[in-house]
Amino acid sequence: MAEIAEKPACEVVQLINFRLRDEEFGVDIGSVKEITRVAEITHIPEAPSFIQGMTNLRGQVITVINLAEQFRLAARAELPDSARIVVTEFNGRTVGMLVDEVPGVLKIAEEDIQPTPEPIQREVRKDYIKGVGKLANRLIVLLDLEKVLSPHEVEEIDKMRSTETKGEG
């Protein structure tokens, strides 16, 4: 009697889906600590343009990165009501990322995730794009949060944080 080989179940990736302007992005759900409404963000004088400022998250001061600025998307006069801060931790740092909206969690089959297109791979500093997820008639740009900031930008955040800490004492 011949055995019938079962087709292995396709792996599914769970993503936190967020919007910046008209673009949709996704990050691995495991890399997100929480999603919070935008509270008061304190502007830091002379901070790099990608840093929106600092905010107090239940007693912890965190740096808030303006992802739209980081990705060189069009500026907005004011934040939409749907804006959120996606809180993540990488390299031992808790950082908030300001986004326009977080519609929710998406599940994408691994077979529907394509590698980063060749022209994008060749551009400088596009290594934070892990691939592109196809979902019905939408494309979701998948990000590697560990690479969204360059080592120099991480250094800038560390400098700001040490300055803030000295000011608290």
C-alpha cells in the first residue's frame, strides 16, 4: 500500500501592521513590547531630525523616533488622531516609533513573503527591509527593527539619553 505524503502546513508569520502616510509596514510581533497612544512628546533641542523627542512611559523615559522622517516620507503639519507609538526593544534600549496608525495584527504565509527587490537591495541603508509580504491586493513592507537605525544613529540616542540622565540628578 502506497503512502500518501501530506503537504506540510505552511508557516505563518504574525506581524504588527502599521501605516506611515500611504505606505503599509509590518514588523515581527515578537519585536514589539506594546503599542500606546501618543502622549506628550518633549522636543529635545539640537536632536537629530529622526528623533521626535522623549516621552514618559509609566515612569520610564523613552526616545521616540519619527519613522516617517527616518524613511524620508512627506512631513505632516500635525499628527492624526490615529497616531501611535510602537514600543520596541533592541540592543538593550527601549525605543518608541511614532507611526500614523496601527490597524492591528496580520498573518502572512511565509510563501507569500518575497525577498527585498534587487534595486532596493543595492541602495545604501535599505538593509532594514526584510522583504515584501503579499496580502490580497496589498503589499506590506517588512522591517527588521534591529537595522532601522544605523550604528551612528544609535550612538546619537545614547548620547541624548546620557544627557537626560545627568539632568535628572
